[in-house]
Amino acid sequence: MTADEVIGAQVAAPAARPWAGWTLVLLASVVLSTSPVVARGVMRSGMDPALLLMLRFWLATALLGALLALRAPALLRIDRYGLEKCMKAGLLAGLDTLAFFYALQRLDASLAVMLSSFYPLLVLLWLRLRGERFTLLDAIRLAMGIVGVFFLTGLGQTAEWIGMALIGFSMLTYSLFIVVLPTLQPAIDTTTSAFYVISSQTVYFTLFWLVQGAHWQPPTTAGWLAVVWLAVFGVVLHRLLLFAGIARIGSAETALLAPVDILLTIIWSILFLGERVLALQWLGGSLILLSAMLALLRLSHTSLRVRRKRAPMI
């Protein structure tokens, strides 16, 4: 979970065929929910997160670029100002994704995605600093989320604190991205901005890999399969489904489906990674999700519009 999917034009949902939109968004949720599980599985077997991210985004950029070149080459045009804005947005998205991937080295995928759903509450705090009114209900939502984190991490006794800190950094950068998005978003086509945000992330991940020493560890067959899966399904197919769905039902309704990704990720984690979610953790995760959904409803009535649902920036 990546932030580039937040980039997009404000699309009003047409009244016709709403069920087609819901179906497309649900399919996007199913596709994306596999990404944390695949990433966690391949990194647990020893693949370096920096290498995995770099290869995944190079492949995704190449596929999206080829698709645009074949279907709509005009969408590849962008001016210098627009490119600079996409690069700034891509930097925040890249930091978010990088922190989340390294957190997956230390935390179960189910725990990581439940914790990441805390982000709408952080958006409320950023908005308070920006001057938005902070209500008593907002304070209650925030308190619910904090209690949920407390339960989810084993009442503060069994938490992996480095992994928790990485998830916290991921949420901070993503929530900041949401708040500053109106000033970063260039007035260009949705697909164009999405492509250049992804491309900028590719550059940043490559630089990070080089700074680390450019250690090349030939991926195993499972590693290459993970790279292909994360690029094709986690980026390309997911974005095509999501953009098409949002065009039919609108962004606010799409945001309300955020828990679907998280629930499916937990199910896949239990089935394929053998992870366990204790009763107290279910309670904590439910409190975070409930508070996050209430926060999303609150955000839909502010000057800031959450244009995309939160998915793990992966």
C-alpha cells in the first residue's frame, strides 16, 4: 500500500448502472488484498524489500507506459510544472510504501493492515492543525482508535515496536499526502498523473536501492512470481478496476468500502501465511475500523475530500 492511487480527478458518479461500479470496486479490493500477503510471504523467505519494491515498480511503470502508448499516447504528455508536482506526490507515496514494506518484515500482514486503517484519524489531526474545527465526536473517534491500537498490539506487552514505528511513519506520510494533495495535484488527466507518480516512485526506489549498496540478490522463482503479481495485479489491474469503479459510483462511496480490503487481507493471511488473530486483536481491529469509517464520514463533509479508499501502500 500504494498512495499514487489517491491521485485523480474529482469524478462525479453517474446515476446509471451503480451496481457495475460497486462490482468493479469490490473486484479491485479483492485484487489489492492479496498484495500484503504476497509481499509478506516472499520477504519472509529472504527477499530484500528494497529490491522487491524496485523490481515491482519498474515492471508496473513499463506495463502502464506501454498501455498508454498503445491506447492513448496523448496521455503521456506532461509539462514541467505537472511533472514537478507528480514527483512531490510520488515522494510522499514512496516514503509511505517503503515504510509499509519494511514493517511487513517485522509484523504479520493482518496486524499491519489493521493498524494502517488508523490513517483517517491522523488526517483529522492534520486538518485541525490546518485550522479545521475539531469536534467532540472527533475526539471520541480518535479515542476509539487509540484504544483499538492498544488492544490490537496485545495491551502494549507483545508489540514489535520497530514495526509499529514503521507503520506509524507510513500512516503519517500517507495522511499528510491526503491533506496536501489539493496543492500537489496537477490539473492533468487522472491516468497521466497516476503514471507519473508511479514513475517517480520507481526512480526513488531505485535510488534507495543504490544508496543501500546496490546489492543484487537474484530472485528465486517465487520471488519473480511475487514481483509479477504485485506489479500486474497490485498496480495495473487494481488501478484499472478502481478508476472505472469510481467513475460509476463516486469517490465517497468507494471510500466506504475500505474495510473490505482489510478483512480480505486478514483472511488470506490466516489461510496462506498461517497467521493467527486473537479475540482481543479482533476487538482492537474492529474499534480502529469503526473509528476510521466514522472519520471518513466526517472528512466527506469538510473542505478536504478523500478521493480514494485507503489501501495498504503496497
